[in-house]
Amino acid sequence: MSWERREDNQTPMEIFNKVYEHRLMIRSGFGFGKLSPAILNETGPAWFQNSLFRQITEPGAPLAIPYKPAKDLGVNSQFFDIRYGYKNKYEIQYAEDTTLGVYSRNLPASNNFLSPRTDSYWASSFEGNRLLRFEGVSQNLRFSYIHPITKILMVGPSINFHRYTERNNISYGSYSTSRPEATVPNKTTWSIGGDANAEYSMKGILPGIYSKLKLRDWWEIRARLELLDRKGNFSVLGSQIIQEVFNDNSSSLTAVIPAYGGRVRDKGTILNLETSFQYCRFSLDIGMIRQDVKRTYESYLGDTVGSVPRSDYSARSVYIGFSEMSTSIKHTVTEFYIMPGVSFYYDEDKIY
């Protein structure tokens, strides 16, 4: 018998809003947001400190002083989740959130630097690090229990087995001109292209608090706050093409290879707020996810390998990344989304 006729004197909404035995919900949607990426936020202070350290072994090498930090960047997002609920209290959720940003030279996805005049080099200005593409994928397997506090409010704990991958396509820049007093006078060295891939793979177990507020039969507000602590590995590998123009107007192109890796850790919070509108088995959810992260490097090793003298260009790091490991870096993502969904129920009345 169809669910429309099996319940006496009940509307379809009343049937779907009763306490269910089992429920399976599937949602998918899209969103947009803002990104403040750690890969750019770390560049200014790290390159400046690295250029200071270089003075120990390369006195007079150009400093890299940041003067134009990267702005927040726009992103697009894709969302998918599937939930199983038991008796309105227990819930298992698998959720995947993909954040994607693609940037060009016309967008402010870069860090800019000043290099003051020294005994060997003229003053210069250059773009040090440009983010070309960002992709962050969060995979979450959550177990939740929510207990009724009042007729409309339910609150309880949750735990999230969380996995995160991040892929950044980045490009390095540099520019210097030696003075007549330099060992190689009147030489211009600048980066004309190249790119590198910076990849992060982390996981963690995140405790949280989950709540629901049932304002109407058709309207519900949900909130979840999780304490973020994930750790894993990172690697950076790519190429940087450098052109050298000499005093006699001859020039050469040389490739240097940036290669780095180590251990990385993210700590912070993940906040999810959403309002849900329901009609029978169908739902429409509008929400926001905010990640506030502080990224630290537990180890950072690598080098930029090539034949161009180090003093003529600004590299990402040299050998041990003391500068990168010395401080935490901000990484924030704010996303707004819309997700239509459909639910299937099962109890003593079978599937409906």
C-alpha cells in the first residue's frame, strides 16, 4: 500500500516528520567562498627571514622584504554527503567537500617584494610567489549522537575521522641587477617562468559538538563545531626558469629545481551552520563552512638545485627551513553552499 493511503487522517508531511526507525539521506550541491591560503601567507615572512640568513654565507646578497601581501582569493566548491540516521538520535555521515580556485596574472594571487640596494646589487622590486591553482579536498566520516534537551532542541557529541589533501600549483619569481662593483658586473637575473607543485596529505580525529533546532515541521537549523587537529606530509617539486643577461648583452636560460618536503600539522576549528527546509522526503539546505587553521611545519628539508649563483635570485628555502618552522601560518576558508537532498525511510511500514 502506498504511503499516501496507509496512515489514517495524516498528511504526507505528518508521515515523514514522525520519529523514524531508519533514514538514508543523500545530498549534493555547490557553493562559493573566500580563501586565505597558507602557501601564500607563509611566503612573506619566510622569504624575508631566509634572505637574512643568507647574509651569513653570502654577505651583500639581496634581501627579500615583503611589501604587498596576498589578498583573499575567490573559490568554487562542490559538496556531497550521505547520511544514515537511526531513531532521530544516532547518525553516521560521509561528507566530501572540494574547494577549487584557478587564478591568472590579473588576479592578486601573489606576494610582492622589495630588495634594497647593496654594495653589489641595485634596488629592485619583484613578484616572489604566485598561486596558479588551489585544490583542497576534505573527506569526513562522522559519528554523532544528539539528545533531546527541549521539544525543539537536540544537542550531542560527534567524532570525525578526517582526511585532507591539498594541491597547489605555484610559480616563483625573482629579479636582481648587479652593480659595476660586483664580481660579475651589470648582470640581470630574473625568473621568466616555471612552476612547482606543493602537495599536502593530512589526517586526524576531530571531536565536536552537534546540535539541531526544530523550528517548524518543515524548517530545521543545524550547527556543528569541531576541533581541528590533522597532521601528515608535504612535498614541493618543480622547475624555475632563470634568464641571465650579461654585460656584453649575451644571455642564457637555466633551469633550477626546487625540491622540498617534511612534516606538517594543522590546528584550529571547523564551524558548520546550515538551515534546512523539508517537504516530505525532499530537502533544501543552505549553509556555511568556516575553517580557521594555523599551519606549522614539524620538519622542513630541501633545496633549490641549479647552476645559477644563489646570491643572484631569491629561492624558496635552503637546506633546513628554519624560517618556515619558526612560526605558524594562517589558513582560512569560508564557503557558502546550497544542497538539495532526498531521504528514504524504513520502519515497520517497510520502505517509504
